[in-house]
Amino acid sequence: MEIIPAIDLINGQCVRLTEGDFAQQTTYDADPLAVAQRFEAAGVKRLHLVDLDGARAKRPVNLPVLERIARHTSLHIDFGGGLQSEDAVHQAFDAGARQITAGSIAVREPETVNGWLHTFGADRIIIGADYRDNHISINAWAEQSERTLREFVEGYLASGATTFICTDVSKDGKLQGPSLATYTELREQLPAARLIASGGVTTIADVEALAAVGMHGAIIGKAIYEGTITLEQLQPWL
């Protein structure tokens, strides 16, 4: 299972939100590059980089940060936030992203994202499946759609997508443990999907449990910054 630390960006700084709420923001480091370099020094290979300013602006804002991290580390970066057009996706790749995550646009405009899968290849486009109570969340997680998590993932699998970041919005940034039952069920129902767990990963026992379920990866954010999981504890996966 791949360990994928997360860096969320606001005003070029490394922050974390709780349940995606900009009013519940904690700033952890003014220099995201220094954070990324600490991850790399510990043996981390992957990085999940989220442009929260871009998500609000509906266009990439923190591309210079992406470019700095890509230039000064060898991390495999997947980048998301504000990617609403093919031009924006090109900009992210040109700045050094190896993959991009299609978030809310994957719910709102499936035709657009299916076009990206065709143009760039399924290995470069990750589908963001944000959900609460087993239904896909929309509009910055403020509303629920009628589509279930399974229906959403199944639909994109049929379109050629392979990799999905499944974020339990109700757990994001709250250090309450991941949604193991949901992931277990989804793995059984859709074994072809490469599922990356996001939200709630709090302890090394959570990481072990996700690996046992057969998850392709685990995104870990606040737990690393708060010290409930250390980079040393993650060494067996690195």
C-alpha cells in the first residue's frame, strides 16, 4: 500500500482544514517545500498536493508552489484544486505534477473528465470521490448528491478510470479513524478499482487495517502534522 502524505495550500502555506471548512483552518508550516523535503528524506515517494485557494477561485493559484516542490524533490506529485479546464490540467502537468485529481468537476461535468481520461491517459487522472453517508458530496462538500459512492466509482471505471481517492468528508481532519467498513465493501464490490483512502487516518493501526483491506494507498495529513503517526512508524510501507 502506498503512503501518500498530503500538503494542503492556502496563501502558499501548508494548512489543514476540518471537514473542508475554511473557518476551521490550522497553519502548520509557512514553507511547503521544506515539508515536502522532510517527507522525501524519510523515504516517502508520493505527495498529494491540494490547492485550496484554487478550489475557491476555480483555477489553479498555487502552481508556483507545485513547481518549486517538483523542481527540488523527486516526489511523485498528484495535484488537485481549481482544475476546471483542459488548459488548467496542462498547466499542472507543465508545473511538474505527475498526476492530477479531478474533484468536484468529476461530479458536475463527467463528459469533461472523460475527455481528460482520453486525452491524458487514465494513469495520469485520479478521480476524487468525496462522500458523506455513502453519497457523493458536491459544492465544496456542502451538499449531497443522489449518487452513491459505488455508483460514482462504477461509472468512471466503465469510462476507463482506474484510480480513486475516496474521501470521507465527515472524518476529514478530525482524527477519528478511517471508514473501514465502507472501503471493505467497495473493495469487494469493485475489485478492479485502485482505491486510495482519505480522511480520518489517525494511528499506525489505521494504516495496518487499510493495508489489510487491500487499499491501493492511504493519504495521511493531519495525523502526521499532529504527531499521532510518525514518519518513523511508516517506514515499513516506505
